[in-house]
Amino acid sequence: MWGFFGHQKINRMAVFTLPVEMIGFYKHNIQYLTENAVNPDRRRYAVEGEAPCHYIDLDVYGDSAAYKLPRYWNDAVEQYSEDTLLAYGIVPWHVNRVKYQLTDAMRVGDVRNILRLSADLGHYIADANVPLHTTENYDGQLTGQRGIHGLWESRLPELFSEDYDFFIGRASYIENPQLAIWDAVVHAHEALDSVLAFEVAITEKLGIDKKYSFETRGNVTVKVYSREFSQKYHEALGGMVERQMLRSVKMVGDFWYTCWIDAGQPDLDKLIDFEFTEEELQQRRLELREWKEKNHHSRRHESD
Ligand SMILES: [Zn+2]
């Protein structure tokens, strides 16, 4: 997770990438999408099966796993078994699954689920773009760098994202969401060496006594990475945190937009102050299921 701050900012900024047909509805609900950007982390320890949705430990699968792991869920299950996949994280497959769920919610016009799944999808996509979410060594615990997770994804954005340039243009359609999210995971994983190595380098350069400082939050004093250390590390990363954050924002917008296109471009403005009753939604879900079954033959190659 990007920490509360990062996740909220990513969902919020993603709204502004959307086309005119979507932005009304999403802007109207921007508070919800922002506040609920961290829901998946909140239920992480309470809901069984939630935890592996946030990461993938690529290194446990051996050399070049990032490039060699099966891209599609069914192929991966066949090769490794579902238990193994769940043990080491499933974020790229889970993003694709939520993508299909959101598309269905849009087809049906299910406002509550459109919002819930949009917020969730934003969260998982953002997680997939964090280098430390692609490794077993997710908090530097295997290399004597414990704490680096929070440093990279919470401390740095909190200190420096004011200066990031969030102008990233318009959301675009993704032809193959499953491959697109894998590309993001690969890209994040390729940055992992730098994330770890620069932390060591700056620690050596600055000296361990300047690495941490104490800050008062309310009436507790907490040990944090010092401002100087954070600044030097942030500089050494050469804009990586900003790039990954912007990539996340753009990708969240792209996925929301892709769901909407795949759902047949439903009129979202209509849903700004209108909701189907639960009974109507049941009926619409039933119709969708029947429609899918009828179309099953032509859709066999899709992976939902
Ligand atoms: Zn998360």
C-alpha cells in the first residue's frame, strides 16, 4: 500500500483523467473514491483471502519470473496450483478480476458497486506499481533494511508529492488489461534493485546517526527517517516515486475508462441522482448473466 495519503491522492487524481461522459459522475463521488481508496488495506487482516490481492512475491518463482510467469490466471493455476499462487500474492490477476466486476457493475447500472469497485480497483492498481509489492523482501527485512516499505511509499510521498506534476492527460483505452497490469508489475519490479541499493548507499554516505529523527504526532513521539535522509534518498531515486505515482494515476483512469467502454458506455450522468432498487438490480444482474451465457461461444477466449 501507498499509505493512506498516496492511495487517496492516486484515486482522487485519476478522476481528472476521465472523459466528459464519465467525469460528472466520478467528480460527484470524488469524496467517496478518495476516502475509500484504502478500504482494501483496512479489511486486509479481517477478510480471508484479501491479503494476497495486494502483492506478488516474484522472486520466489526464481530468475526472470517477472517475464516468465503465466499472464493468465487459469494458466498460472495449472502450472503452480492455486494454493501456491495465493501464498505468494496475486495482485496482477486480482486487478483483472476486479476490472471484470467493475465492467459488470457498469453494465447493470449498480451505483454502489460501481463506486466500491472503482475505489478498490484504484487501490490494487496503485499497489501493483510499487516495487516493494513485487518481492518477498517487501520491507527490506531480508537485507537489514526494515522500514523501507513505509519510507518509499508513505514518507517520501508525504514529504515531496506537493511538488509532483500531476498533469498526465486523458485516460486511454487498454486493449488487454491483463497484460497491461503485468507490464506495470514488471516495470515496478525492475526498479526494485535501485529502491534497495540507494537506501544502503545513502545510509553509508550520511551516517547512521543522521538517518532517523523524532517527530511529534499529537502527543506521541515517533521515530522517523530524518528529513535529510529522506531528501537524499528521494533525490537518489531520480523521480522514481513521482513516476510510479503518476503511472498509477494514469493507469487507474485508463482502467476505469476501459471498464466503461467495455460496458457499452452507459450513461453515468443518469446515475448521479438515481439508483435502481435492489429488486431492479437483481433483475438486471440476471439479464446480464443470461446475456453472457448466450454470448459464451464467441467469448470463450476471454479470461473472466
Ligand atoms: Zn494494499
